[in-house]
Amino acid sequence: MRKIDKLVLNAFWGPFVLTFLIVIFIFLLRLVLFYFADLFGKDLGASIYLELFFYFSLITVPLAMPLSILLSSLMTFGKLGENFELTALKSAGISIYRIFRPIFVCTIIISIFMFWFVNVALPWANLKGWSLLYDIKTTKTTLNIKEGIFYNDLPGYSIKVAKKYPDNKTLKSLIIYDHTGNDGNRHVTLADSAQMYTILDRKYLIFVLFNGIDYIEDADRGPGMDLSELAIHRFKKSKIVMSLAGFDLQKTEENQFAHHQIMRNNNQLAEDADSLSRNIRNMRKGFSLAASVYYVYFRKPVGASLRSMNHNTAWIEAKLAEKLKNNRDFRTMEELAKQEVQNLISFGQTNEVNLAERVTELKKTDLEWHHKFTNSLAVLVMFLIGAPLGAIIKKGGFGIPVVVAVSFFILMYIMTQQGDKMAKEGKVLVEVGAWISNTILALIGAYFLKIALQDSRLFESDLYKVWWDKIKTRWALRKQKSSRPV
């Protein structure tokens, strides 16, 4: 490795690793803020959250990697330009291509790795991460009994307390409805006070009740009621044990999520697309055949008799008579025809909705297949923008490079989303919608590279000041000429 390669790579790796970690952190913070109410307050333990953050760190890599390459390339060559090292290298006869080459080779390696990542690791991370997030969202919040409100999250019980003391254990004036027998409000317990605590690693909740009454109605009583059908038990101290299993994290079968497009690799997506295409073709071919049951006669060969004026319609009348005989609710042929038309319209609309769903699913599958390639090539495209743009701007640090990088990243994100939307709606081909972002940004990068080769001062304020002075001078001369007398 030559000294120039070491110089450029040493300037690149620091900003790249730092920006990559920062971007990952920002996307994880966005996840936490978006799902804050669903994630916290459930006492699931730190290991569950660390596992979730690990999966979503992997999920955010396809977004974080292009932005990190763009920002680190801008910072690297901006700093080299700001310190006049880039100018010194050019003065020594070293071309801009040679200066870009070490990072370009690294970017190619990263791009190849990204294709493997989005095709193998990303579907696995999506499956694990989203299924775990679903399990966390469906897990009940930590036991939190509030004053004056019936608490119904404990399976089989409804509890109301008049006062809850600061120690979160001592309760005053309890009402407990026992619904474990699924027989309504037949078992009610009232208590003057109680102590609440958990045992066996929070698996069971214990209520120790003081000075209370148990009311139990006879489940087999008739419609009438007297005092003999109501059992009353007074107690000075009693204990109720309730299971907290409903508050544990319940693992959902991952196979329920495995058929989503983001959880499939390229081979699986190609198989899914072939299956959907066959299904769509079969639905279109079978529509006319399935619709034949709504016709009294359908595609019946009439021969030469119809082409002549001697029409034989006896078979039609026989068909109608048979139809009317089987449908006694219809009094006339007109009513029968209207009903058949309504049935045919309903059948057609149902098939249209089903077909549209299959077509949309096929487009989503094809888009995801293409994005396996676009996500990996986006790394190269961002380098193509960042490297020459950094050489043009000649500013290092986190100032201008961050603004420029975020602007291009937002542009890439918007074009990707709009391309996907138009492809799903059928306004453009799937290939166009999937590749439009990379294509436009690659053209912009090629333009910046051309400007960098010409040592353009595109982003220097002096250049625009000179242009503005020239425009003012020409305007003044033209105004002076026009004001001269003829």
C-alpha cells in the first residue's frame, strides 16, 4: 500500500465509523420515540430490550450505510481540500481518480457485503426484530392498580380500591369481582384493607385481606331469589392468590411473519413472484368460465340458422322456462334477468378486488427483489456524490458536510418512496420505480465528478460575487446606452 493510499484511508475510516454509529443511534432513537408507549412500563428485563435493539440495529444498516459513506466521503475530501493536501497531490501530478481509488475500492467491497447483508442477514433480522416487537407490544403493562378505577388486566378478576398508600402495598376499601368461573358477578369480596405483594419471582400476586365479607350467589338458582340462595362469609383475615402469567412475554410463532416480503431473500422472492404470476393468469383465464353460471345460455353455437332470417329460438325459451321453474320467487323473465345481472356484477367486482390484491402483492414482491440490488448499489452512488463534492466544497468537520449529506439522503429517501408508490399504483414500471432514485443520483454524482476534474469553484462565494458584479456592470452599461440621446 502506497503512502497516498494510507493518507486517504486514514482520513476516511475515522469519520466513517463515527458517522455510521451516530446514524445507527439516531435511527434507534427514532424507534424508541415512535414505540415508546408500547415498549416501556412492562418490566420485561434489560435482556429483552437489548435483543430488540440489536435486531433493529441490523435492520437500520441499509439506511445508515449509504448516509455514512456519503458523509464520511464529504468530510474526508473536504478536510484534505481544506488543509491543501488535495491541492498538493494534484500539483504533484496525481489525478483525482488516483486519489479517489483507495476509498472507491473499499466502497466496492462494502457494496458487495451489503448485497449479502440485505439478501441473507436482513431478512433474518426483520423476522426476529418485528416478531419480538409484536410480542412486546401485545404484552400487558406492569401491574398498576389505580385509586377509584376498576382494574381488569388480571385475568379472571376485576379490582377496585378506594385508596392506595405510597408504599404501593397497602390498600384501603377493596372490591374484588371473581370472574374465574365465567358465571358473571356471582362472587364478590369486600375488604376494609389489604396488603399486596408478589412471590416466586413475580409469578403470583398475593392479596391479604382484612375485615371483609365474601358474597357468593348460588349458580343454579332459579329466576326468583331469596336470602337462602346467597352465601355470606365474614372474615378478619383472608388470602387470595392470583397468577401473573398474563404479564409475561408470550412468544409468537415466527412462521406467522415469515411470508412478508421484507423477510424473504432473493430466491424466495423470485419463487413468490412466479407463484403470484401464475395465480393472476389463472384468475384471468378462469373468469369467463366461472361467469358462465350467471347466463341462461352462454356461447351456444347457433350455426347458419342465425345468419339467415329463419331464427330457431325454441332452445332459448326452454332454457328460460327451466330457469324460471327453478326460481319460483321470480314472477317474470325481467326480474330474473335483473337478478342475474346483479349477481354477475357482484361476481365481477369480487374478482376485480381479488385480482387487484394479487397484482399489488406481485408488485411489492418485485420491488423488494429489486431493492436487494438498489440498496447495495446505493453505497456506490453515495460515494460518487460525496467524494467529488467534498473535493469541490473543501470544507471538513460536521458543518457543511452534514447539511449537504442529509439533504442528499432526504432526496434519496423521497425519490425511493415516490418511486415505490408509483410502481405499486401502476403509474410506472416496477423496474423504473425501484431504480429511479439510484439513476438520478448517479447522474448527479457524474456531474459533480466532472466539475471536480475541472477544479471548479462551484461552492465558493467569490465566484458568485464576481458573476454578480459582471451582471451589474453589464446592466449599467446597457442602461447608460439606452439613456443616450439619439
